[in-house]
Amino acid sequence: MSYAETKALELLVDKIKSKRIALVYSYRDENAPGFAHYDYWDSEVITDWARAIEELQAIPFIIDVRTFGQKALYDTLPPIDFVVNLNAGNYDLSALGLVPSICGFLSIPCIPSDASQTITGENKLLSNLIAEALNIPLPKRLIKQGAEGIRRPLNLGSSIGVVKAIANTSEEQAIYQEFVAGFDMTTPLLFNPQTMKIEFLPSILYVSNPVDVNWFLNADAKSKRQGYEKKLVQIDELTQEMYLSLAKSFGIKTFCRIDSRVKCDKEIELKHLFESSISNHRIRFLEINTMPTITNKINFSMALENGKSNYELSNTYQLYKKLVVNPTPVGFLLACSISSYLQPGTKN
């Protein structure tokens, strides 16, 4: 890193100091109609974000969704510069847009996404149609009643309801796609304050243990974090371009993850996925996650901590670690997200 680049990041970190950042989370005993949750982000998530605010020497304000909404409507919120939205897992997709909608009403930047990005990204049908329009390869849609494939609920995350099933083409709350032999993969993308643009990090391949190309990452495996290993892999330039184009189409400003299936018909082919960049012809887009779970222990962290120096974001992260006391991956994500709003001509 040049002196100018180091100084620019140092000034950014200094500018974040004393910013007032609200963490808005889902209160588990909330019983409002239409606000039922199938999943909650636990205390580890809230704690890691709170720690991130402190390491940047900003001012935290931790509040549940209902209180945040009430205070917003009655104009009794304290001054807030940024909101980190930790309200996830709503059965009613429209309710998922509550926090970012309030932020829009108050003109407060919402991290990681606004209401339209959150809801559109969560809806599997809409995100697949957008990816298809960009010529990104997808698993074949099953339109024949009784065909066997994978059922994906339209509006649920955390792989809830993702199962092998017989296609029911009359069902309105799920899409059915062909099953692609191979492995699941996720690719983190993040705004880089050094280059002033969204960039990708190393992709993470989920490899079943024992290796089985007919295995897929279901809700049980994801919640228990068992039955698989995670391996860093590279994607080819064409896939990189497509992913960046998809993030741009969604208007991603801070960070997201793009999930795909990597076609691999036989176990013996697996070694090729590690030896070179995974080619575009193997990749089948599954979804874009505009509100990925963020802690100091999972995918973004793994990609940042173990990414090679040929990734600009990895270099920026290494510099960040030299500038901040007790740095964490979540702190870096927060700094990058805030920096995307601290551009010339923006409110903050």
C-alpha cells in the first residue's frame, strides 16, 4: 500500500469516530400480527456488531424493532448516523422491509441494504429472473408436474424448506429446479474504500464429509455447522464479471453474498476445483443474499483472514488491522459499509 492509500484509510477510520450507530434487532417475544419469524440472529451476531462499533470508536445504540419503529414515528429517537439492520427471518416478506423502510423515511443509511434490495433479494423468483436477464447460468426450472428436483421456498432464508422433492407446478410459494450434482458455493462481495467500488473475495466451497456430489447444504447442516468442510476457491473472470454485474443490478452499496451450485458429476473432479479457477460453465446461480449473517467466525471472516494478497480487499483488510486496536472482520465490514456513504456529495 502506498502512503496515500494508507493515509486515505486512516482518515476514513478517523471520520467514523463518534458516529452514532444503531443496532436494530428482532425481539423474540414480539407478537405483532405479520411479524412471526422462522429464524433469529442470536446474541453472537449482536455482540460482534456491538464490538465492531466500539473498535471504530463510534457510539452504539442497541434497540429492538418495535421500540425503534415507535420512537421513529413519535420523533423520539436520539440522533443516529447509521443503522445496522439485524431484523431477519420474517415469514411475511413485506415485514422484512420494515427497518430499512423506516430508515428511508428518516433518511438514515441502512446497512447492509435498503427495503427494495432486501425484499427483492430475498424473493428467489425475482432474484432468479434478474440473474437470468443478465445471462447468468441457473439450474433448469422444472415446469413438468411430477419431475424430481429441488424445492426452494420463495421467501425463506437459512435454507429453510430447501429439500429434494417432486415438482408441484401449481405451488405458488416455491420454485422447483433441477438438482445439480456437485457442491454449494458462496461468494462474498464488499465495498472497498480504497478503490471506491464493490469487489469480490475468495469464494467458499462447501464440501460434504464424506464427499458426495449428491449432497447439498440444507437447513439442518447449516444450523448445526456439521457434515461439511469449507474450502476457499477461485472463480474465473467471466463469473466475476457476472457477479459484479448482478450486484450492480441490485444496487448493492455495502456487502452481499452470492450463492451458487458448482456442477461436479464425480468425486474425482473435485481436485480440479481447487487447482484452478472454477469455470463459468460449472456454476449455477441460486440466490443473492442481501442480508447475510455476519459474525467474526463465518464466511466473510474466513475469506478475509485467509484471502490471498492478489485480492484488493485482502490488502485493504491487512492495512485496516494495522490502523485499529483489536481489529475484527465485522469491524472492517462496518467501516467499509459506512465508507460507501461517506462519498463527496452524500449526506453523511
